[in-house]
Amino acid sequence: MKHNLDILAVAVQLVRELGEDAVTHSRNRLVELIAVNHHRGATFWRQVMQACESELARTRAVMPNTAALARDPGDLSLPPSVR
């Protein structure tokens, strides 16, 4: 069984690389492993999924106004709250 630090490290990296899609990615891995009856792997990815959700919630709480900035990377105009 993986340690909590391994789970957290995977979750943080997924959130950095995939952002909001990190939860979907970990959920897909979880479903794939359940389908092939791999319980230990499914347990790991369930915990990663929960850690991704927590990490995203923590990130949103720390930087609540960044959602508008990240909406469209090609849009360089300032959001209405900054103008």
C-alpha cells in the first residue's frame, strides 16, 4: 500500500499538470482498475481522486479570483474586477 505522501505527491502533480481535469483523470483510472478487479490499485486512485478534490479546493480558497484569468489563455484582456 502506498503512503499518504505518495498519494499527495501524485495528486499535487496531477492538479499542476491537468488542473480541473485531474479529478476526471483519477476517476477514470479508478474505474479502469475496478473493471479489472484490481482492488489495491483502485484504492490508491480513489485516495488520489479525493486528494485532487482537496487540493483543488485549497487552491481555489487561496486564489479565488484566478478562475476568470484561467478561463481563456488567449484572452489577454483584464477581467472586469481588475479594470
